[in-house]
Amino acid sequence: MPFTLLAMENPLLDIQCKPNEDLLKKYNLKANDAILADDSHQPLYKEILDNYEVNYVAGGAAQNTARGAQFFLPPKSVIYMGCVSDDKFAETMKKAAEADGLTTNYEVTKEAPTGVCAVLITGHNRSLVTRLDAAEKFQVSFLQSPENWKYVEEAKYYYFGSFFITHDGGYQSALLVSEHAAKNNKTFALNLSAPFLSMFFKERLDAIIKNTDVLFGNEDEARTYAKQMNWGTEDVEEIAKKLSQLEKSNSRPRLVVITQGAHATVTAIGNESHSYPVIKVDESEIVDTNGCGDGFCGGFMGLYAQGVEDPARCVQAGHYLANLVIKNIGPTYPPMSERTNVPSF
């Protein structure tokens, strides 16, 4: 059976710790943000390994979402592509993905080590500092090879994170797959991923949004995009409507889904918007908010890829999975053996 959903982006091993705010100040980091590491951040990784208790989680936003989507779908429904090295971090990641039922098809490079992400958790905030390494070595030729392009042709749904567009191979791959989806009336989903992407990679981002049927983001990402467009509003519902009405390469309406942490999730199609309250979680139950957004998208896509195109039901599935994630360390899901009582939405 062919895979229903193809996801692609940057596979990363998350290195999580709970430092004090002095560490954030030392590296000029914000408490709730996502950035690419520059030269000034290189000592950070050794510092957290040497001085803090760390947890390793198989990550990369789209891989987290792909694992979440597989949670709701029949076995072997989701395949994920990205680039890793031939090192122990890649092996750890592959095993973790398999444990969640996700099929991986990694390109392997020897030019750089497997990518990592420092996840600095302070209270309920998390600051993500990513070193792409092998992830940015992904080559569009790997995707275009007949044995890999068949996964594109066979899939009916696609999910990409915008972190992929910061390097040429990722951007070219996202463009190719999104164009294939637009021309063949398939569903292409994209996540805005981080505020800096609409600030520094907006031309590339807009080229992919043009082919996007379902656009995800959080309130910070939505407001940053709106600022770049000079829309003159910070109202999330209004921004969602405007995002929905951006130029599109085919006649299918674009669904926009904006999460707002503990506040209501907003959806928009054209001039019509709706908001849906999240599942309230007691403060004492919150373990880690890292990956909740990825979990939400996983729940949403897991239902959407079954042909359920009702935004209200898909948001409900997204909230359900995010509610599980927030009670665990990192974007982790219940083991396969415990997935027999997943509610229907």
C-alpha cells in the first residue's frame, strides 16, 4: 500500500535542558523563540551537555508532526524524508521514529554530523537554537530519483515545515512537491514555523504559500508575517483571513489554522473565520510545552489525511494530541501499545 502522507523537513536530535535565565542572557536568546545558530552560539551545545541534565528527543518540527499524524492513521501511512549523517544520533532518531510507527527515508551524508537543536526550557517557555549540519545538505536530486519520487506521486497529502526553505535543497524540494500537489489536486500543508522565516526568507516562503492548501502557524508567526506585509493589524482572526486570501496557484480555497498557546485556535477560509477553545490543562500537569504545536499539527493532519476536511473536527484532534504532548517531556506520544483507545472526532 502506498503512503498517504509525505512529510519533509530538517530531522534534528533535540537536546533538552532546563537552564536558568542567565544562560539565555549569555547567548542573547529570547525565552520563547526559534533561531538558527550562528558562530556565537556554537559553545552553547557543549555548555549544556557539560553543565545540565539533558534529555534527547528525536525531533525536527515536521518529523514530530509526522509521528503525530501516524498516531491517528492506519499502520505505515506516513513517510518522512530529510538528511542525516551516518552517526549515532541518526540511529537514535531512526529508532525513535520507528517506535512511533513512522517510516523514514533519510538521505545520508558524510559531509556533516546529524543536526541538533538546543531546547532551553524556562518555566513554560522554550528557546530553540538549531544547528542544521546534515539537515541542510539535503539534495533535490535525492527527492527526484525514481525510487523516491514515487512516494511523491503516490501520496495524496503533504506536510512541510518552512525551516526547510533556508537551504537550497529544501527550498527546491518544497517548491517541486507543492507544485505537484497544486497541479494534481492534492493537499499541500505548510507550517510558517518561526517568525524569522517571514522576515528573512519571505520570497521563498511566498512561493510555497502560493501552492499551499492548509497553512499552519502560531500567533507570533502570523503577526510577524502581517507586519512584513504592512497589513496594519495584530488581530489574529483578521490576519488568518488575509493569509487565506493570498494569491493561490489553483482554485481550491486555502484553509489557515493559527494556534495561540493556551488561547483559542483560529481557522479561516476566505472571509470566514472561527475560533475553538483549547483543552484546559491544570498548571500542575504541564511538563513541557515544547512540541505542542507540532503535536497539534500531527493530530490535525492525522484526521485530515483520512479525508475529514471539517476544520472543527481536525482542530479537535489537534487539541487532543497537543494535550497529550504538554504532559510529557518534548514532543512525545503514548507508545503504540497504548493507542487502542484513541477517541473518534
